[in-house]
Amino acid sequence: MKAPLLRLTAICALGLAAAAAHADVKIGFLGTFSGPAAALGQDQYDGFMLALEQKGGKLGGTPAKVIKEDDQLKPDLGVQLMQKLIEKDKVDIVTGVTFSNVMMAVAKPLAASELIFVGSNAGPAPLAGKECNANFFFTSFQNDNQSEVLGKYATDKGFKKLMLLAPNYQSGKDQVLGFKRFYKGAVAAEVYTQLNQPDYSAEIAQIQAVAPDAIFAFFPGGMGVNFIKQMSQSGLVKKVPLLTVSTVDGTTLPALKDAALGVFAGAAWGPDLPSPTNAAFVSAFEKKYKRIPSQYAAQAYDAALAIDSALAKTKGSTADKAALRTAMRAADFPSVRPGFKFNHNGFPIQDQHVFEVAKDAQGRVSLKKIATPLPAHQDAYAAECPTK
Amino acid sequence: MSPEFLLTQLLNGVQFGLLLFLMAAGLTLVFGIMSFINLAHGSLYMVGAYLAALTYGRTESFVLAVVAAIIGLFVLALILDRLALAALYRRDHLDQVLATLGLVLFTNELVTVVFGRSPPFLDIPPALAGTVALGGGLAYPLMRLAFIAAGVVVAVGLWLLIARTRVGMLVRAGADDREMVDALGVDVHRLYMLVFALGAVLCGFAGVMSAPLLAVQIGMGERILITAFVVIVIGGVGSVRGALIGSLVIGMSDAFGRAYIPVALSQIMPPQYSDPLGASLISASAYILMALVLLFKPLGLAARG
């Protein structure tokens, strides 16, 4: 039993060593690739790899090798894999990270390694505020942003009586908090559901009984598919404006199709944002992967472009951390989001939009931008971050 | 709270209860008769839903999707029985748990490879789209009513099968005393296979009926499986009648718990305490119920004497 295992390990090690000899810059990609939430990690990875492919396998003119690891949405496993990437694979830059709980867990080993980290989805509040790190950059958004923009939108629309729904865990509460930061009307009810609850019939009956002006909901992944399907079946989507975060996106729309028509979503990116880079990205992604990219793919695509621009400035060198950091901070890349830049805490300053689920030019169900309630928006925690 | 709201929650409870029943009926028979713990029971439910989504995607016919899920699950059950499970029937429970857990992981990966990671699309059949007005501004989706109707038909059919047929008699006898049935010359392995296939088909049916209501996704079976285990403990292992009682009890407590616990709590304490406490109480309600049942009727609600 032991000998074959040893042999296998030896072969693997040899393989890694051989690969390492060829690549000049090594990128560690940690993401969630298994379980119900795997679609997000997959989209991040596909977006990143698309950019790399377009650059001819090089970042900043240097051949790049991506080492992909699956954290399975387990923070402890994420830490182990992060340590493996840092110590064993000796990567030069780390990117990815799908979920905030994994992000918080890997932040410590990452900070200790002093590597440049470019997060392409998770954006937990502590890392934007008190625990911010000069080596961390996020091409996604701070978690609260997408709810904040909907809060502003609800206020702008003059909604007076809102009902808020979210799963009962940290992110759910953060989203509700973010929404309330910009929503000035009254909250008729706050409903916290079980995490990964498949059935929302009891909550939908409550919505019907409360009869709010609008609903704010945060149900990522499969929960969103369940919730929207059931809302649509109850006929509520057509009656009450449904403002959602991470609920209708590129990963859930293919499962929802027409059931999601008319649902609103807060996000910093959508496939119809008017920029030449974005149009090119969307069409290249669709051509390669035969599906409409999600915001996760767009964020990771930007992460690759950001790394590319920084490495181009340092001529492919990652040895001088300060130079690489300064080059990253400049955000000197053609983002798929017009006007994208980094704040002093490493999080973006970017337009936050509201999208509506609608048919695109080809008749597919997609996201259509309808408003930009928070232009050049920065997160609420940046002031607490000591990094200058 | 209005009577219409009460009626809506009652229907919700019945609907969720019947979904649990479709899962628990097979589980309780397999566990009761074969003394076989099958953690992969939830995976069969998932496979049923995926088969339905696949068929619906190709043919746009919900009837064909139901047929495909039922036939597909029957065939899958026979294959599983031959390939993997037959060797496990006589092993102890730990071996069964480990092997079927492996099967869960294997099925999840296989489904990922075949269907990808995003949930596939399955719409409500047009005939069942729309809602029925209950009055008072409340409407109830037709699809859920159809689910309830189908669940009732299956429950009655299962009762007739178990209570009125020779096969049913053997199944009941097997649940009471496996060795004796064996000793009387009944081909126990064939009986096992039949029971297992019946359970799988019920699962597949549950999968196809839930597919228009729920997200068809990897791991959808594991969550409901845990609740189904709670159901068979509450109802009494090996009893289909117990599974029905347990399912309805859990379904009702879930629907009414979710509707009334937060409201009740918010009247006796400030929202920052009542919201999280309410949510936790709802999650725990099924287990609290199970603990109470075990305390007062350790053999389950359907147990005689």
C-alpha cells in the first residue's frame, strides 16, 4: 500500500518540479470548485483563464502557470491549500477565493507570506476596514456594495414599506445591514431563513400577507433558484418589485430563464456595460464557453488583467514587493468596468448599478442595466483602514 | 393572521410533508426490512430530478420527464443492487454507511461531470403554471396543488400495495421478522431487490415532482435525506404508516414554525434577539420534535402498544 503511494507522490513532485522549471511566474488560484456553489468558482477560473489565453499564456509578457486548488467551501481546507500554494508550490501571486468565510481564514497565512493577493470575488468587511492589508487587492466588490446600491435605489424609487429576506448566517446579516445603510423608508419585516433552505412557501405566504411595496432578498446560488422559481410561481414577481443580491446572476439565470424576468439585481458589472473591453470580453467568453459570463467571470478576468498590467510594469519580476504593489495600486488596465480603480484599502472604487432581468438582443434571458444609483462608490469601511 | 394565511400554511405543510413521505417511505422500508442504511437514498432523488430536467430539456414534455425518471430510477436501482449493494446487505451498519457515503460522493461527481456545475433548467409544465386564489390577497401555485394530489395518490397506492397484496404481506412480514420470512422459503434477495427498487422509484418520483419547484442541483438530496431520517425515527422504523404520520408532523411543524415562531418571538423580545433565536428554533424544531417523540414513544408514533 505504501510503496505505490510513495511512487505516486514522487511522480507528482517530479511533475511539479518539471512544470516549475518552465514557468516564470506562478499564480496560485484558490476557489470553490465542488458542492452546490461550485459554479461561482468555475466562472472565476474560466474568466481568469480566458484572459490568460488572450495574452498568449503570459502575464506582463512573462509565461504564467496557474496552479488551481479547490477549497470545497471549507475554511480549514482553504488554509491548508493556501499554505501548500505558498510553501510547497512557492507561487508568486495568489488570486481567486470565492467565499468570504474561506477568505477570512486564508487572510492570515496570506498576510504572513507577504505575497500579492488579487481577490476576484469574496470581499469581507474586516479586510476592507481594520484588518486591511497593503498587499491585498480585490477586483470584485466589498460584500455590502451590492446591497447598498439597492438600498439607494429603493430610496430613490420612494418605496416606503420593505420586506427583507436573507439566510440566517453572517453574509445574510451583512447584506441586510448594507441595504439599510442606504434605504431610508420603513422595514415591515425582516425574515431570516435557514441556510440552504430549499422551500420558501412559508415566507412567500408571509410576503403575501404583509403586502410590501418591494422586497429585498439575498439568496445566493441554489437558494436563489429555489426562491425565484417559487416567487414566480406564486405570481408575486409581477406584482411586487423584487430587489436581489447574488440571487439572479450568470450562474443561476440559465436554471431560471423566464421565471426571473422582471427581477432586479444590484451589481457592479453586467454583460451590457458600455465599454469596448467589456463587449470584447463578453463575446470572447461566449465563444469559448458557450454561455453568458457571470459577474464572477468578469471580476476574475479583471484580476488577470490587473496582474498583467502590474507585471508588465515590473518586467515580470515579483521579487520587489513594493514595486509590484505600487504597480498593482495604479490599476492601469482596461477594466471591463469603465472607471474602475483601487481605493487605499485595496477595494475598488466603481459604479454600482441596478440591473433588470430581461431578454437580450439574441432573445436570451440576461441582465440589463437600468440605473446607476451609486456612481464611483467606495465601501463603508475604507475609513477604518490604516493603509495609506 | 387571517384564515387564508392559515390555509396557505396548511397546504405548504401538507406539500412538504408529502415530499418527505415519498423519500421516507422507501427509506423506512429499506431500513426496516433489509436493515440497510442507505445514505445514497438522497442521491437517487437528485438523479430523478436531473433525469427529469434532461428529458424535459430534450422533449419539453413533463409527462415524459416523469416516465423517464421512474424508469431510469428503476433500472438504476437494479444496477446498484447488483453492482454494489447486494454485497453490503449482510455487513454491519458502519460498512453500509461508509459504502453508501462513497456512493453519494461518486454520484455527485458523476452528475457534475455529466451536467456541469450550474443547475439545469426545468420549467413548470404550462398546464400546471399559474395560481389558485385563496382569497384575502393570497394565491396558491397550481404546481404545489398538483404535487399534493400526486402525493396523495402515491400514498393511497402504497397503502393498497402493502395492505392488500401478497407482496405487501411479505414486505410487512419482512419488516417484523426477517429471519422467519427467510426460513419460510421466501426468496429474500428478490424481496430486497423489489423493496429497494420501489424505494428508488418513489425517490425518482419525488425528484421529478420537486424539480419544477426547487433548484435541481448537486447535493439537493443530502439535506432532505437528513430530514427523512428524522421522519422515520418519529414515525417508527419499517412502518409506511409511520412514515406518513412522521412526514406530515414534520411538514406541518416546518410550515407553521416558519410562519409563526418569528412573529411570536418578536412580541416578547426585541428584534435583535428574536430574529436569530427564531431562525435557530425553526432549524432545530424537527430535532426537538424527534427528541420529544423518542422520550415518550421511543419506537415511534406508529408503533403499537
